[in-house]
Amino acid sequence: MVKRIESIILFSEDAKNLAEFYKDKVGLEMTMEAEIGEKGEGLYGFEFGEEKTALYIMNHSKVKGKNSQPERIIFNLEVDDIEKEIKKLDEAGVRKIADIYHMQEYGLIATFEDIDGNYFQLVQIRPGEA
């Protein structure tokens, strides 16, 4: 029986640079940095909540350049104040794909693109709509 999503891994040609984007521009707290494999490739972790759901960013030898299909997988980052967080990302020069929109019975969503061309969304779940 599957219990939950334990982690999401973003592979990159330059994991360190992508991890720094999520740390410096998006404001995620990096909770782990390691070298793995015989080549000492980078692994960077961002863990969330008591259950330690995580976003990991790792180097991968088969990943080159930007994501050519960023709509295929999009992950959501829940925030308390979406307007404040959008302003922060706008000021940091992060590319906005879709401004705030409302999804009935869920909340507010805005879509952004990271430096590797992956899409991520900020979500503010409205009380009583989750």
C-alpha cells in the first residue's frame, strides 16, 4: 500500500545552480547538501513539515539544457500569503507563467518557471476549500 509521496527529485545538468535558485530566489530552506556516486555529483535537499516530505535536486549525466516539456510535471509549494510570495519572486526576476487564479474548492495558484525550465506553482489553500 502506498502511504504518501516521500520526495520529488529534480534532475539537472547543474544541480548546485538550480538548488541555489530555489534557496536564494524562491526562499526554500536547504536542509541537506551531499556528494553522491563515484564522480561526487551534487545532491541538495529541501525538507518540509513533520513528515519530512522533500524536494531533492541532483546532477544527472543524461539531463542537458532546459526542460522542453515543463507542463508535464508541476509541483506545488504551499504558502501562507500568495501575494507576498509572488511579489518576492517578481522582484527576484523569476519568470511568471500564470498570475494568480482561483481554483474552486482549492484556493489560489500562480505558476512560475525555474532556471532549468521546470514549472512550479505557489498555492494558497483557502480555509474550508482543501
